[in-house]
Amino acid sequence: MLDEGETILGLGNQFLPLEVYRHLLIDGRGFAWIDPEVFPRYFADDIDSVEARVLAVMQRPVAGSILNSRAGVPGWKKLPSWSLFGVNDRVIHPDQQRWMAQRSRATTHEIEASHVPHLARPDEVAQVILMAAQEAVKGE
């Protein structure tokens, strides 16, 4: 939930650094991914271990340049927003997610989950999506 002109790296630097970033692998073209050996521990430690290992080897590298790309005008400035995140997220600091949600005046739901709450707690995530959809229909 970046604001216009912010970068992922710039905003992230305002919060305690997370250890996962010491385990990024970067190739010669500037693409980055989390070391598959530690991926389950940081990204998805609350799902089935086999599923977490599959995610680790199937992750798609991202261009490292995305971390310094400036965000455009955010939708949350004009539209109602919802935020759902895991309080045990070890990829995006939960304090950062809380701060962004508050700033954007999002309806916020925190659940006991890692970076992948949709995999760890699918029923809870589905309930939040349904609540958001019902609110959107009421607001029309």
C-alpha cells in the first residue's frame, strides 16, 4: 500500500530489517529470489512442509529493480481499501503492514499466519473477502 513516489525499499527501511533479506540470491541480470533452502522458514512456515518446499523451488525471480521503482497514484486514496496480513509475516514486517493499512484507512484484519495467509488460513481469508465484497455491494 505504497503512496505516490514511494519505493518498496525506501518504505521498508523505516522498519526493523527482516532476516529473510540476508538470504536473497541475485543472478547476473539482477533477478532476485529467496534461497530455496530457507524459503519455507521465512515465507511459509505455517503450511505443510512439502507444499512449502514446492513453493521454494517454484518461486519466480523478480527484477531487483522493482524494489526502487516509484509507485504511481494509489487507488486507496479514492477507493475503500481492505488489508489482510499475517502477524507472523517474515517477508513484510507486520508493523509496516499495520502502518500502511492505517495510513490508507483500510479495514484491517490481522490473522495468525505467515506471508501466505491464503494458504495457511484459507477459510479465514475467504471470510474477509466475502465481508469486503458485501461492503462493496452495500456501498454502490
